[in-house]
Amino acid sequence: MELLSKIVIFIFGASIGSFLNVLIDRLPHEESINGRSHCDFCGKKIGWYDLFPVISFFVLGGKTRCCHKKLSFQYPLVETITAVAFFLIFNLKFKIFSQFFNLNDLILNSNFKFQISNLIIMWGIFSCLIVIFISDLKYHLISDYILLALFIFSLILKIVIPGQAGIQAIGTSVLSGLAVTFPIWLIYFISKERAMGLGDVYLSAIMGFLLGWKAGLLALYISFITGAIFGLLLIAIKNKKFKSKIAFGPFLVIGTVVMLFWGERILEIIKKIYGI
């Protein structure tokens, strides 16, 4: 049963990844996400048999069936990343089916219900982060709708966590968001949006709200370090100049993911090193 649940989660994640591809390509262009999928080149409706996540891309040889144009590798990549992310979140953070003996007892168990709700929220958060990563990398745009969805998922997570639902706890999270976003806002303000975009300001604020000020600032530090390393590598291979614009949203996402998965361990190591 545990193996079956993992297979189902992987397939479910890939299917969600297919929907995320729609959000990535349509939201930055303010296109409707309603309606059937269509070819980006000729506009013809895509048949259901060509919409299987990951599989259809390779069956079609990476080309559209209708006009034989080359498809972006983004599509199977996002679907695979989402499937792997859903699988890892389930295994690393929850493992809620590790003792899957009596389904009826398990469903009535309050801890099981808490774990399920927590799992769904985390999947929602990571889905938003994937869309932000790819869309900012591809279009240098972060959709306000995705930022709002990320904030809502983060707020719900705070509400369902015991001891985090009170006004004081939410207020502390808001202050954490302001503390984490301040350096990004300062860069945004001083550079007049040349170094940072407003989407980066909002994203860093949600990071602080979600992670807390300590983990949030560490996530911000990781973002700057990874961004600097990536920028220097691009300069070294002569793909970018110092004045070239590099999207910072993906690095904020990297910092957030690192702290979501390994934040507690990293904070423990820092405490041991500095004796705090």
C-alpha cells in the first residue's frame, strides 16, 4: 500500500506540473487559464491523448502533432520537478502512510487529518514556488496571482500549526515578513527597480512571513550567495556582462526551499558554532 501511495503521488505531482506549465506561460501574458490546451504555434486544440505528463512529450519526439514545431523542454522538466517535489515532501516531511494498517482508524485519527492538511498546504506552497522560479527565469515576471496564492497557503499553514493561529503569532509573522523584505525593498528603492523588481519585494516579504525572521534572513543570505555564484559563473563563461539583468526570484525560491526542508538543522548548526 505504501508503494502504491508513492506511485500515485508521483503521477499526481506530474499532473499538477502540467497545470503549472499553463500558469507559467499564460499568467505573465495575462491570458486566461480556462479552456482546453491549445498549440502555442498554430492555436489548434490539443487532444487528450497528447496531454499525458512527461510521456506525451517523448512519444511525440518533442514536437507538436499538429504543426510539427519543436516543443520546449520546459514542459517535461516542470512536470518531473513537480512530481519529484511532491514525492520528496511526502517522504521527507510526512511519511503519513508508513503505518497503513486500518484505513478507517487512520481517517478518524486527528493527527492523520492534521498531516493530510499540512501535506496539501506544503504541496500548494511548492507549486507556487515552482511557477515563480520558472516564470521569473523565463519572462522576468512574477505573477501577482501566484504571490497571492503563496501568501494564502502560508497563512493557512500558520493557522493549522498549533500555537500559531493567534493574533499575536500572526502579527509576529507579519513583522518577520517586514524584517526580511526590508533589505530587498532598500535595493529596489535605491536602484529604482533596476536591481530588484517589486515582485522580489513581495516574494521576500512572504518568505519572512512563512519562515520567520531568523530562517527568513538565512534564506535571504542563501539567495544572495547562490545568486552571486551564478552571476560570476555566467560572467566567467562570457554569457553576461556586469550590467546585464539576472532574475533574482529563482534564488529567493532556492533560499526558501533550503530553509523549508533543512532550516531547523541549519539553525541548530549555527547555534552550536556561535554558542547561541
